[in-house]
Amino acid sequence: MSRNANLGEFEQIVLLAIMRLGDQAYGVAIRDEIRQRTGRNTAPGALYTTLDRLEQKGLVTSRLGEPTPERGGRAKRYYAVSAAGAEAVERAQRCYQRLLEGLQILRKKHA
Amino acid sequence: MHKALIAHGVLALTSPPDRAETMAGDLAEEAEARGRVWFAAALAGVSFAMFFQAFGSARGRALKLLGLGLVVWFGCYVAARAAGALLGLQPFVIDTRNVADLSFGTLLYLGVLLMIASFATGLVLGRREAVRGMSPVMPLAVFWATTAVAGLCADLAAGTPTWQCTLLYVCGLPLLYIAPLLAGGMLARPALSPGLGGPG
């Protein structure tokens, strides 16, 4: 199922944010990373349903951290991109690159 | 601390227990910087998103639970009315066409019966298997909430909203239908609420 999974734009953004955060990728940190890098203010509900879907597709894995007092004794769930997830992002990016090849829009914009 | 507890309790209704715990922690952590309004909005947003995700992935089962819930609720309500009539509290048939004509005692009686029927329905539904981590009482709870919103909008659109009907939609449905239903559902499934009195 994960081998040829097609990724939506937001799924790619989430996967890339998790990759950037390394072993510190949990809900709040992922939202912060997306906000800082893209300027997008992601709704928590959209993020959690996307993470859930990516995990079901086998593109991310998760593990529970230790409960902390500032979170009311609730644990963090840390996410990591699986090999299939990394491959899916790479494939999606290659598709974008191929579509952009030969187009003048980028050159005009930066001229 | 209490924000995490509230979020955990609400999210446990729409998500698997371990997910509810970590999402509640995230919301509580972020709420420290963003405040109560953000917390309430985010909690509502996450709850709706998780509900629709679970509903969308198991629509057939969720609709079956809704149908079962309505049948059980109606059965419980009729049984409670019959028991009340047998005990001589109120007649079995009460003309409720004009709510304004009913005495306070009759209204209180009907309200208590509705709460009992909803709580009993929660106890029955709560023992069923969860729908992708979502509590089995949620389809009926969302149905009642939708009914309240639709009823209020229809009343306002008609331009003749009575205070009795407005009170029923704004307070009656949440207090008499939804809250007892959720309480019954939680009581029937303590294992779904780790950190909330369940074994986790």
C-alpha cells in the first residue's frame, strides 16, 4: 500500500517537517516547524488526521515519550518518517521537478 | 493541568485512548502560550476532525450504531413513561403540543425521563465495539447536536422562534439528551479513559 502512495501537498509538508525535526518531531513541534518554514498556520485537527493517515499508509512511525508535568502528565507522541515515507516524498518532488522542466514561470518571476 | 484533563476526556470520545492522551498533552502545552479561547477552539476542531475521520472510514458501522441508538433511546423513553404511569406519577399520554400550557412539575418529570432514557442508551451503546477508537455513543450524540442546531436555525428562519423552543435547542438537547448519553457511554467503557479513572 505504501509503495506507490500518492502524496497530497500537505502530506508532503508534514513529512518534510518531521524529517527536519529528527527525533524531536511531535505535534506541537511539527506545527511550529511548518509555521516557521512555510508561514502556514496549520489547524491541529488537520495535522492529527494527516499524521494518522500517514501512519496507516506506513509512511510514518510513532513512539510514546515520557509524560511531563507541563503537559498535565500526558506523554508526547514522537513521529519518524519511514523508508517508504522518504521514498514517497522523493518521488513526489521528482514529479514536481519534471513538470517544472522547461517552464518559464520561475525564470520570469526571479528576473 | 485541568486543561489536559478536559481535553483528554473530550478527545477520548472520538479517538483511541493513547492518541487522545498525546493530543490532549499537545493542546495543553500549546494553550499555556495561546490562552483559553484558542484551547477551546482547537479542542473543538480536533474533536470534529477525529470524529469525521472515524465516521468516514466506517460509515456503515457508525450509521448502524446511530440507528440502534435511536431504537434503544425510544424504547427506554417509552419504558420510563410507562413506569411513571404505573407508579401514578403522571399519565402515560401527556399532550405536549403546547409546551407553555404544561405545569412546571410535568416539565420536570418529562426532563428527568429524557435524561434517564439518554443515560440508559449510553450504557447500552457504550458496551459496543468502538468505531476506529471513537466511542460508540458519538454518532447519536452528534445526531442530537445536529438536530439542536438545525431546529434552532429553522426556528430563526421561520421568524417565529418561541422562547420555549429556543431553550429546548440551546439547553434542553445538550443537558437532557447529549450529556447523559455521554456520561452513560463513559461509565460503560471505563477502559477507554486512561487517566480518567480507568485502568488505562
